[in-house]
Amino acid sequence: MAVIEGNEISNARDTTYERPNPEEAECLDDIECNHCKIKLAKNKDGTTIQYKMHLDRCVKRQVSLNRQGNLFLPPQAPRSDSASGIYTWTYDQAKIKEVVSHMIMIHEFLLAFAKYELFILFMKSASAHYVRIFRAITKVDCWTSYEVEKKG
């Protein structure tokens, strides 16, 4: 490898990262996966690339990553429910549809409002789980909300 020193090019070895020599690498322990407890040996030069490759395809790691939910921290956490005030948050498309139908009726927006590109971009930035609401569904939701409000 060529190293540039000032105006000269040197063929000296770059020493910013030194791998352990074979004797040092032998005394290093094997690596154990935190998820499936499989032991993996390090390479002769001390690198652990096989551990990275194992993590990419480790089934138990993927399952544990998929179980992680989004956390929701309310602005004013109730003190009696939880000491930390942190709750798990789940996406509720039905609640989004209800709020959109109320917004359309109160502000007298067009039924196609939920179909606007900027509204969809706004909702996708708020939650990646957002599913586009079509005009016909918005119309049914508005009528349902109207009937519920009329009865109540």
C-alpha cells in the first residue's frame, strides 16, 4: 500500500490499524452469538467477519428485532399508571380514518382530501404504517361519523 507523506510517496505499511499477530489471535476467545449462543471461531488474523455474516442471517436475532415495538412518550405522562411514563404504541388505521372524516366534515374539505399527495406524504412521515384512504371509504366514514354524532 502506498502512503503519501508530504510530497513523497512511500511504500511503507499503514500502521493506523494493526491486526493482532497469529500468537495474539490464538489467545483471544471464541465469539458467542448473544441470540442463539452458537460459538464462532475467529479467523487466524483475528478478524470476526464470520460473526457479522452470522448476525445477518441469525433467525433468533431477526425474531427479537421484529418483536420490538415503537415507543410512545405522551407529553404529560400520568404519574399513577407508570413510573417511567413510557408506553408501547400501536398504529390504528381505524382511528386515523375517523379523525380524517371528522377533519373533512368540520373544515368542509373535499372528500378527495385524503388522496392529496402532500397529505399522504405528511401521514407517511408521521407513521410509516399509514395506508392511503380512498374517497369512497372517506365518504362512508363521514356518513358513519355523522350518524353516530346525530344519535349521541
